[in-house]
Amino acid sequence: MVATRRIVLDAQGIDRALARVTHEILERNKGTDGLVLIGIRSRGVDLAQRLAHKIAAIEGVDVPTGIIDITLYRDDLNRATQQPQVMGTDVGFPIDDRQVVLVDDVLYTGRTVRAALDALIDFGRPRTVQLAVLVDRGHRELPIRADYVGKNLPTALYESVEVRLKERDGRDEVVLVAAESPPLLVKEGAKER
Amino acid sequence: MTYAHRHLLGLEGLSRDEILYLVDTSASFKEISEREIKKVPTLRGKTVVSLFYEPSTRTRTSFEIAAKRLSADFVSISSSGSSAAKGETLLDTARNIAAMRPDCLVIRHAAAGAAHFLAARLACPVVNAGDGAHEHPTQALLDLLTIRDHVGRLSDLRVALVGDVLHSRVARSDAHALRALGAEVRLIGPPTFLPPEAAAWGHVTHDLHAGVRGVDVIIMLRIQRERMGRNYFPSLDEYSRYFCLTRAALAEARKDVVVMHPGPINRGIEIASDVADGPASLIMEQVTNGVAVRMAVLFLLVNRVRATTRETAPAVERPRLRRTAG
């Protein structure tokens, strides 16, 4: 099966989007007071690190950065066709009364974010929880929206969005992939994770 | 990497990758027990039954806490308060429990092979929590996790297993796992406590002081007085004189050696109190890690069942029927 691929963000595009998102975060939260970043495994962690670096460059402050693994909170463990990999959560600071920014690569059905919110609440009671994503591809199945979006990318259900980041994949790009004879193959839509 | 088996009956025969996968997964569960709210919703609506035909404090409690931290319901049955006391056979008891549709059965029994026996006959996953002198896989996994936490690696290890190797299921599981990982294993004890097959697991010696020289880890084994039908040594006093891990014996080992013991310990018999409670001892950390290991095992086995029921169900057969019909 041949698939068509279109690069929607290159390395520079990703960097510019993250730079804008960084400024938006700082503007909305009026600086870094009480601000913490929590990345959702795997690529959300890399993106949270990048945002933290950009914040440090602008404000001269290192904001605490944590990691959440949502595997144990997924709503589809019952249907998993392969063994889920648990990589572990690491939130080494209290989140009570903090302004938490959850960071992920792609916002799709919203189920990952739902699980991340459940995981987060187990660690305390943040003052606010905001959501930053590199790509919002639409097709929400839950009432969830992002506060900061690197790129809004209208997609069809049979398309998939691939995010590659230097830290993990050797290069930076966001690619929209479409199967050649799409709608027949699609029943539930590709999973976002 | 995955753990593709339906049960966890022993570590013998598991590959190095499978063992490392179990240890890795266990490590990710440690953090949950450090939280203020020590519970994740992962196994909500699942039922874990433990069936213990032998006394246990640590293992049964550890499985129970692990199940509860995963939000599973946990039902605990011990032989003394059950129909086993009325003469019901193991299989009948287990079948009746299985008929209540648990999602996992944890069994401890004095007979080697009890867990295998049930695994072959029941529909739910079975975890061996100790079968006679055969295996105790979750104990060996928590030993490995503890070693990796402190020695920093699981490759190129030198490990001494000291004491009652003959009756020890912990020693067997440890030896199989350590061999799969390529470790150098030494077995130390009086000849009556070293089974003939021990020579295949590693280097056998009867001298504690010489045996512990150069090892990274010393795993002490409990003298299992309840399993002894005859005399394996002249007296406890004499046994401890030769094989008790004292500070003097410990001084023969590397400075950074770590000491482990599966518990319960016989103070002053196989291990001196000042060693068991001393800086080299990881005994309490083993217990802490035990919960993480059992969480990982329950998580993997219960999820595995869901996956298999989907995969092995009619998926293969159905399209063929459709074609002939249509």
C-alpha cells in the first residue's frame, strides 16, 4: 500500500511554533511564578524540555519539568492488542496551587489528555491546568481543548500525523500521512498513540 | 519487548530479555508507592484471588497491597480457614474459585509444581508465589530489582547464594535468573544443603569466608526448619559457627558488597543481627521493591488476558465462514 506524505512543519517551523507558544504561556501566566511544565510520554517530554529551555532563555528562570506516563490511566487497556509499555512517571515537585502546563505532541481524540488529567490529580491540586500541544488535528471525542497550539492541522480520519523530534527520532518534522485508498480501511480512525 | 506468557510460574526458561523486561516494568511501578495517593485506576473492576497453603506474611501482604494499589479487588484465602481443612483437594478448591471468574490467581503451596498443575487446568492466569522447594519467581525478580538499584547493573555480576540451597525455592529462581543474565553464581553451604544440580548453576563451595571473596552480592537463605524431616547438620549452633554471615565473614567480601535475605530471617543462625540491620543490608528495600514487582506482574498478566481473548477469538476462523456463506 502506497501512502502519500506531506511535511507540514519542518525544523524551523517547529521551532517558531514553540517560540510563539512559549511567549503565550508566559503572557497568560504573567511570568513564571508558580509555573510548572509536565510532558506526556514520550514526545511531550521532549517538547516540555524545549519549552523550559526557551522560558529559561527569555526569563532566566528554570521552571520545574516533570514527566507523566498515562499508560496506567488509559481507558482502552481492555482493548489493547499489544502489551502496553509502562515507562514510569516522574513528578519530583509538589503541584499543589501551581499553574501546570501539560505538554503533548498531537491533540486528537482527547483521550490521552483525559488520562493525563486523572494522573495529574493523583499528585495534588493544581491551581490551574493548561494544555500545550504542537499539533491539534481535530476529531475530539471528549470535551477537551488546548490552550496553546503550535499548529492547527485539519485532517481526515484516515490520515495520520507523525511527529519526529531530534531527541528521539534524529530530526525535527511533522508529517501528514494519508493511505492511498483511504475510507474503506478506516473504522475507528487511527489511534493517536 | 513483551512478556508473552499467560502465567508467571517460574523464571527457569525465561530469556534474558524477558527477565529484564519484567525488572524494567517493575521499576516503573516503584514511584506509585512513594505518592501521597498510592493508587492508580489500572485494574479497576478486576479481581485477584490469593490461595495460600503455606504461612506467609510478606508475600501475601505484598500481593495484596500491589493489587489494591492497582485498584483491583483482592480476595485472600488461606488453607487453615478454608475447605482445604475439610479435605477438599487443591484442584477442587481452585476450580471453585475459578468458577467465580477471578482475573488472576496467586498460589502458594508446599508441593513443587502446584502452580503449574493449576495453570494447566484453569482459565485464569496463575502466579506462582512459591511452590515447595521449586520456584518463587516474584522473589527473584525483586532481588534483581534491588541489585540493580544498588549495584547499578545486572550484567557481569558475581553473586553468592548462601545456606539452605536444597530447600530454597528462592535460590532456584535466583539461580535461573542470574544464569540467564550471565552472572557468576556461587553456592555456599554444607554438603547436605547443596543439591546435586547446584553444580550446574555455579561454583559450589563449603567455605563461607572464601566463598564470599570478590562477590558483588550475598543472598542469604533461611534455614527452613519446617521442611526438614531429618538432620542436615549436627546442631544449629554448629551450623551458625560455619555458615552464619557475621561481620567477620562480611569483612572477607568487597567493601561495597550488598547483603540480601528473602525473609523471615533467623537472627543469629544464618545471619547475625548486626549484619541484617547493618549498612550493607538491603533486606527492607527488598520488601519495598516486592510491591512494585507484584504490581508489574499483575498488570502484565491481567492485561495479557484481555489481549489474548481478542487475538485468539474467532478472528482467524470467521472470514472463511463469511466467504462460503456469501
